[in-house]
Amino acid sequence: MALLSIGEFVRASGLSRKALRLYDDLGLLRPAHVDPVNGYRFYTPAQLEQARLVAWLRRIGMPLATIRSVVSLPSAAAALEVSCYLEKIEAEAAAKRKLGSFLIAYLSGKDATMDANMTESTSEPLTIRYAVRTDIGLIREGNEDSAYAGGRLLAVADGMGGHAHGEVASAAVIEALKSLDVDVPSGELLNALDHAVRRADGTLREMQSADPSLRGMGTTLTALLWSGDQLGLVHIGDSRAYLVRDGEVFQITHDHTLVQSLLDEGKITEAEAASHPKRALLLRALDGQHDFQPDLEVFQARAGDRYMLSSDGLHGVVAPAEIARVLLSVQDRDQAAADLVKLAIDGGGPDNVTVIVADVIPA
């Protein structure tokens, strides 16, 4: 059988000399003969089909390592491998389109909903209905709490710093999170929340750099972000989130306070914690000045769930049993939120208090 020089093989196969050298090095397409004197490569006409196959597989983006496996298979098995590869890249492309749609909406600040064929599939389509209440309390001169409630995002922030600085901090952080109230792919919930919180912390840093009088301000943050039947939680500080499910109430956040750390270590009791002189001392918060690590978790939502977010103006004076009683017994969420705020006021209202009550229902 007559051999083809590398030049003839390049013209017949459509591959470049560089590609042929690479395929030789990788064991994808070995020359039939290499001249021992001048190193010229020669190929058989029968190798043209394999060369074209390698080129076609490269054109669909198949990695060289995968191609090496495919070209060694019988035709039927190779066809199956190509089919599986195409299914994989189509799934990846769909995921990228979904993420791209979210990023466009997120970056443009639009409350956009994806097309039906891009939405997260769930066993049961769910939505939320919510109520928000906030009160200045009986002692504070201003309300440093900020809150947001939308179709996919719930958030509570409790500012600190005094002289309206806390109000500025909590409002800035909530504003930075509002762009998340879009249809976020469930696989990106935690990334989206983490990015938004770090962007919010950067905003606080820039504000303090521009206006030194704002130094010392900061805020807590507790937020829930929905996608289908998944919800992401981001939490830093001592605001809280609770879940009501199957007749029980669970606190799903962990306070980032000195008192909580002492409780965790067994150094004080619950009774001692309630009256500890440093019970309001935070170990973590958003302040634009210090490194922080927010708690990030994903939960599976169910129809019938109830979620409650609140600033510490509630649990600072209202016993857990009373909070649970209202959440379990008051079905109307507006009334439940109002009753919880009233309990805080009746308890002396020493702090601002903000409550969001949200019920998960079939869409």
C-alpha cells in the first residue's frame, strides 16, 4: 500500500501539521512509518478516516483524553460514547443558560422570572406569602432595623453604631441584597448569597472610607432566598430564623454572640445567659472593617412550612415558648407578626423589633 507524506496527508485530512504532531504525541494518530534518517512522517490512506473522526470530535469540543478512548472503540460503542458526551454538554449548556439568565437579572437589578423551560423543577411547585412588622420599641430614639420581603427573598438586618449609623448600615446591606429577588438557580443559591453579602460588606467599607464619621457602624443579617423547593440561608450576627414544621418550632440559625459561645462551651447555663451583662456582644457582624465568615446553608422547603425571621428585639425579651406559641397557634401571618411584636413591646420594648412571618404554600 502506497504511503502518504505528511504534506499529502494534511491536504487530504484537513488537519494541520501541528495537529498531527500533537495527535502523534498523544497516541491518537500514530504515523504508519517514520523515516529513521530525516524523521519524515508517512501515513496510510486508511488512516484518513480516523484523522477525520478525530477532527470531528475536536469540533464538538470533546477533550483529547476522551477522544483517545473513543477512537479505540468499535463503531457502535464509539457512537454510544459520542451520544453520552453530547447529552452531558447539552445539560451543562442548559445550566449555563439558567445561570446566565440569573446573572443578567441580578446585575441589571431586575425582578425577572425565567422562561418556563428554565425554571427549577420541583416535585411540587411552591410559593410564599409573607407579612412584615417593625417597631421602634419603647426606649430607642430611632429604628436601626431594616427588612425586605419579596417573592423569593426575605431578609432582616439589625444595625449598630448609634447616631443613625446603625440605620445606615442595615439599610445599605438590605439594599445590596434586593437584586437577589430573582429566579436564582438552586445550585447557585449559596454562591449568590455569599457574593451579595461580601458586596454589601464592601459597600460599608467604601461608605466609611468616604465618610469617617460612619466608622464603627455595622449590622447583623439573616436572609432566606428561595429557588423552587430549595432555600438558601445566610446568617451573621444575632438576628434569627425559625422554621415551623409538623407542629414543632426550630431555630435554624446560631447566634454569633459571646454569650452563645459560652453556652456552647458549657461555661454558663441558659438562665445565666438570659441575664449576662454582655449578652448583646457580637462576635461576628458586617462592619466593612473585619474579615467575616457568614453561615451558609441550604434547606428543603415543604408546603405547610412557616418561616420567621426577627431581630434580637424579639428574642431578647420574649421567651422561646411564647414565640413558639404564637407561630403554632396564630394561623394568620399578619396577625402572628403583629402579636410577636406586641409581645416584645409588652416585655418592655428595650430595642427595635422586626418580624417577618412567611408561609410556604403550593403555587
